[in-house]
Amino acid sequence: MSASLWLSTTPQSPVPYALKKGDGIKLGNDNTFPVTGNSSGKAFCILHTNAAGKNTAGGPGLFPHVHQKTYENFYAVKGRVQLWGQNLDRFLSNTSVQQTRILGPGDFGGIPNNTIHTFNLLEPDTQLTGVLVPGGFEEFFFNMNASPNPAETLPGSGGFDPSELSKWDVYPQFDFSPRQDVVNGKAGPGNWYDGQNTLPAPSGNTPMDPIWVAKNYGPKYLNSENGRHQIITPFVTGDQTNGKFSQGTITISPNNPGTKAPYVTSTVATALYMEEGQLEVTVDGFDPVTLIDGDLVFVPGNTSFSYFASAYFTKFMYVTGGGRGIDFELIAKARAWDSAFYPAANPQTSASKFVRI
């Protein structure tokens, strides 16, 4: 007999599960952890911060800091978020330029380990989704006994003892002065909404700068297998993370009538977080679930699952616990694509339907 995937909160071990929008481990009024180090087998942590910002660009509300071991990604779901970043070694040697971007819905900022960063929420209703790798960094927030809202994390605010920050992989950088010369949502080198955003070459031991991907301005790949189209838009891959994880979005068309979504088995943990549309997911041994905006499903490594869209232009964010997850397999059989829309006709069919959003 199969079981239900739906849970009311994040489990404490890596088992398959699904959560409705807003469910998960709560911290204060603003923060929810739908995936933790415990639930992902230490692969990654996902944190949703829903909070009010100050409604204007300017200085950060969080002190600049570095993580030596933790890779931290910022994804704006709604509202606007300003993010600053600069590689620590290049900052100290004065061999790079500080960068900042204002992230709107669908925009991404990647902060590799050893990168100075800080951020600020800018609008009254903002959701920032953070992905931290490896999982376990959330214990810092739990032990602060406070929210990671910028207004509550300044040293001396009573939430923690600043002298103990290093044991949580947090190293303040008070000599870093966040720049305030933003024009058209950016300051510092690189494109934003003014040109194509490219991912850096494989990192190896080379110091990494922040990674910026504006919505629909990054690399895209079209996979047209199994009677459907999937546009894979990676934010980071194993090439940029030394094989530790990947993150991006997939936009998927409904399957052709009479075709079934194949089961896939990834060797690494996988989370799918819904943005729009409707997705049907079946995990081996569990009842199928229907995901809509804000819902999440987590699948441990070496567990078979299938997914298909039951609404046009269904889109979800994926996070995988290694560099060869479902995105890697899809891109390997895809072609470069320059549009945010998939073709009007599904593969292996003459029927034509226009995609509308």
C-alpha cells in the first residue's frame, strides 16, 4: 500500500516528502525552512524569508560577512532584494571591483564561499528564498534564537554573542563598505538586464566572484524528449560549485496525449519548488501529489520519481545535492535555446497549441 507524501512540517531525516506553501520548520514570524540539513542528508538547506523591507535602495541592514565553507544563493520570489558581493581575497588585494544587484522576482545572486556579502529587503512584501550548501548552516539561525531578518542580526542586538560567530562559519568583514551607486538595478562589472548573463567557467581552485542571473537572461537549454518540452535555465551547475550542487529553473509543457512521464532516479538529493502552473509528481511507493505555486517536494538520492505538467507553462525551481542531478541529465540531451518560451507544438506531434502566460 502506498503512503502520502504530504507532511505538515520538515522531517528530521532524509525521506521523500511534500509540503504545502508556507509549511516547514518555522523560526519567528518571517522564516520557514522546508528543507534542512537533517531532511536532506546534509546536502543543502532551503530557507524562505517573508518580511517587509524599507522600500528604498541604500545601505544594508546586515553586517558584511564571509562563509569559509558555505555556499549561499539568493533567489527573489517576490518584492525586491539588494545583494552585495565581492571575493574576499580579491577585496584584500584590491584586484576586483565590488558588485551589487537589485533582485526582482525570478532574479538570482550566487555567493560562493569566501565571498563577502550582505543584503537588504526593499519592498513591504518580499520573499527571499535562500539555498545554503552544505546543509546544516540553518543551525546558526536556530541557535541565534532569532530571525535572520537583517534588522535582528546586527552584533549587539541580543540574538547571539558576536565572539562566537566563527563556530557557525560566519566571519564579519567590517572594512567592507557596500557601494551605493546603483544605476538600473546594478553597480559593478557584468551584465544584468542590459545583456546576456553567462555562468563562469569551471571553478577548480580559482577564486569565484558572485554569480548574477537576471530572469530569462541566463543560459537556456531545450530538452524535447518523451513528448514534452522542458526549458532548463541553470543558475549554477557542478562546474561552478566543484560538483557540490546545482540550482536553476525548469519550464515544462504538458505531455502529448497518450505519453507518460518517465521515472528518473538521481543519485543525489533533489528538491522541486513550484513557481507557477501545476505539476504532478509521483515518488516510488507514495501516492501522487499535485503541486501548485509555493509547494515543494523533496526526493532523496537513489529514489525513483516522475513528474509532468498538468497546466501550460508550468515552472519550478530545482536544487540538487550534486553536480550531476536531473538538470545535468536533461541538458546532456538538450540544445541551446534563446527563448523563455517552448515551441508551440510538442515534439512528435502535429497538434499546435500556443503558450500564454
